Amino acid sequence: MPSVTRLAELTLKKVSDLEFETVVAPAMGGLVIGQEIARQSGRRYIFLEKQNDALAMRRGFKLRPGEKVLITEDVVTRGGRVAEALTIVRASGAVPVAITSIVDRSGGQVSFDVPFHGLAELTFPTYAPDKIPTDLLAVPVTKPGS
């Protein structure tokens, strides 16, 4: 069984008591898990993508007023993209019922006004630029992607 199939199954178990009509996922990270959650649940799927470094609903996607939406992401760290997704969903008149993610990296620091369900919680130390440990300063900085 492909990993994403199992991750979607586990996610859907966490939200089995919720009613939703559509799965919305921010690009890029949420695309695959969002599509699989929608496929397994038999729900409609749309995605949000960046336009001028902000999320936007494009490609003719629309949400109806009152439409119940599950927002899903791969990883939530600070919750910025989820907050943008919540704003877009609400601006269309739709109703976000919950947020899911494969990984919650927030360390309990994010808070949304709808239920948030992460499958795994991972935290990593972060440092202010002037407080980086000497051994880490010796490691070259790379940006692996989005």
C-alpha cells in the first residue's frame, strides 16, 4: 500500500465525525495528501496556489456559500499557509470545518479557530541568528525547496 494511501486513511479516521463536502489544500505540500483524502472520502478536491507569493484560488475553482470544507496540509510549522487558506475559504462564503496535516511541527504554538488534527508531532530547535550554536554555524546553509 502506498504511504500516502495509508496517511489519508489515518487522517480520515481522525475526522470521521465531521461533515465536509470539499477538501482544499495549499500548494505545493498539500497537493498529494489533499487529493488522496478527497479520493478516499469521495469528496470534491481543489487546491490553492501561490500568486505573487500569496495563496490564491485559481484555475476556475469556486466554493459555494455554506459549503463545508476540510483544509489539509502536509506540514504545519507556523500555520501561515493554513491561515491564508482559512481566509480564502471564508471570503468565498464557505465554512471551514477542520484542518488536518501529516506533521504538526508547531510544538503546540499554532492555534486556529477550527479543530486542528495532525498525524504526527515533531519539533526541532530553532535559534535566533545571533544564538546559533558554533557547531551549526560550520554547516553550510541550503534551501531544499518549498
